[in-house]
Amino acid sequence: MLNDEDIKKLSSILATKSDFDVLRSEFDIVKTDVSDLKADIKEVKDDLDSKFLVLKNDIQDVKKDVEGLREAIQGMMVSIDNLAKVISDLNIEYAAITKQLNKHEDWIKKIAEKVGLKLATE
């Protein structure tokens, strides 16, 4: 049979009903804190989801704008290439006309010399 001294020894080693009551109240506090934390996390998650959706829409808008700019730049590049070709063709034509003009000028000088005509130089 157990005497009072044995009961005291066992009480000091083993958890008592009051110890469990204290643990139960602390568990309830922790449980409440965890519930509050879950609610806070859900609120932050919902806020982030809404901001992410707005950001995603903004990114799509920027992509559309960039695509439009890309098309405009491509059109400008084609126009610049066409202008460069026209300028190149004009330079070639101008060189040919200059050569032919110089040839005609030489012929005119030779004809004038043979005919005895003095050309005015200006």
C-alpha cells in the first residue's frame, strides 16, 4: 500500500491533474494564436494574390505595348532600307551622269578647237 511519502514522491515525478489543467489552458492559448496566425496569413495571401493579378495584367499590357513598338520599329527599318536603296541608286546615277557630262564637255572642247571657236570660260 502507498503511504503519504510515496504519494508525494510520485506527485513530484508524475504530472498531476492541475499540471494537465495548466497545459490545457496553455494549449488553448497556443491554439488561439495559431488560428489568429492562420487568419493573418490568409489575409496576406489574398492581398498578394490580388496584387499579383494586377501585376500580371500590367505585364500583359506592357508586352502588348512592346509588340506594337516592335512592329512600328520594323516598319521604320523597312522604310529606312528603302530610302537607303534609293539614295544608293541616285549616287550611282549621279556618277554615271557626271562621267557622261565630262565626256560631252571634252567632245565639245575638241570640236571647238577643230572649228577654231573659242569657248567662254566661266
